[in-house]
Amino acid sequence: MNELITSVKRTPYQSAASFLILFFTLFLALFFFNLTSFLNGILGFVETRPHVTVYFQKQTQQKDIFKIRDAINSSGKAESVRYISKQEALKIYKELNRDDPLLLEMVSADILPASLEIYTTKPQYLPEVADYLRKQSGVDDVVYQKDIVNKLLSVTNGLKNTSLFILVFLVVISFVVLMTTTAFKITLKKQEIELMRLLGASVSYIRTPFLLEGSIFGFVAATLAFILYYLVFFLARGNLSGYLIGVPRLSFYALSGLNIYVWPPSINFIILSYGIVVLFGMAIGVIGNFFATSKYIK
């Protein structure tokens, strides 16, 4: 540790530049990791929802809704059709918003629509069922899940490609800055290194302090990026919750059995995020310094 402090004091500006670019890279990596994980969680949730949901106008009679339900069942295109009454809709609403008493006071069963939740036997039947429902009297809205899934897939894939490009660009810059800084430090210690080589020290022995420095830089930068990210997240969580009313717990890639939830983030997910960003940061620091020492220490 003393050698690391001495090394930083010798090259304060170069070390600061290396640390800051590494910190910025890891902060963005953590942000994109959480964002893409959240969108994947939303996508997984949407895919488990009914393929088609039809909401009826408030004045639509139950017998008319049942006629539509029976017609869909008899078509042979529906795997299951579930009727959601106004009272059931209210129960679902209360369950989703149980933590917000103000919202519960503002809603009654009378203002919520009855609906049908439909799963089709084959994906190709989705457009036919949706078109049939839109033509029926008393129908207020038809939610076609495939459209939502396609849009989410498009957004998620676009975000993944964009974030991957940005992260690769920043990682390359981090490597370049780390290698340049390490090369400068090696130059300052040139005589000391030559003396160690004359005394029989191996390249791996001389390289070790630089690799240790890179790992410590990565660890500290990752820890600070993690603290800053979750500090900002928890300060903004109140506003985010307002926009995400009705969104249930979202698991991280179907790992709900391990209590890993993206939203609201569980302790296990936060620990996982920290572990990933720390390993990523230390890997960048060690690999960058490894290449630098391989090139400049002979």
C-alpha cells in the first residue's frame, strides 16, 4: 500500500486521469446494467400477461360480455378466456397499490372496467382475435400484447447495442489511459527496474506491484461508482415509484427463487450489482497494467 501511495504521489495528474476515466466507465456500466436488467424484467412480466386483453365500456352488460367470451371459446382459437369483473378489477388494483393509501381512496369498482383476458392456442391467431374484439359493440379498448412485446424488444435491443458501443469505447479509452500512465511510471522507475533485473528479479516479480495497483484502482473506482449510483437511485426512488405504479416485482432473468429482483431492487440484486462492477473494474485495471508492463518491462 505504501508503494501505491508513493506511486500516486510521483504521478498525481496521470493517476487522477486514470482513476477518473475508470470511475466514469464503471458508473455508466452500472447504469446500463441496471437499465437493461429492468427492461428485461418488464419484458418478462409482459410476456406472462394475457396475449389479448379487452376492456369493456362501463355500461356494457355482463350477458353481452359472456356472449363474446363464449364466441371466442367456441372458435377453437383460445386456450383460455378469463372474465375479470369490476369487483375483481378493484381487488387487483388494491393489491398493486396497497402501499399507497391515497390512490386506494380515489378508486371504486364502479369506475373500473370489466375485461376478458385471452390466451390463444397459436401466435398466428392473435391478430384475428384482436380484430374480432375491436368490431364488437360495448368494447372500449383492446390491448394486443404482441405489439407491446415487439416494442419492448426493439427498445431493449437498441439500448443493449447502444450501451455496448459506449462501454466498449470507454473501456478502450480506459485501457489506453491506464497503459500510458503505467508506461510513464515505468519510465520513472527505469533505473530501479534495471537494478532489480541485474539482481535476478523476474519480470513477474517486477510486474506484480503494477498489477496490484491496477486492481486497487479498479476496486476503489468501482466502489465509489456503486455508492454514487445507488445514492442517486434511492434519492430518486420516490419519483420513480410514482411513474411505475402497478408494476410488480421484476425478477432478474427469472432468478426470483434466489430473491434477485430488479424492481424494487432486492438486497441480493444490489450485492450482485456490486460484485459485477467490482470484478469488471479490477479486470480493466489488471489487464490494462498487464499489457503495459508486458510492453515496457523486458
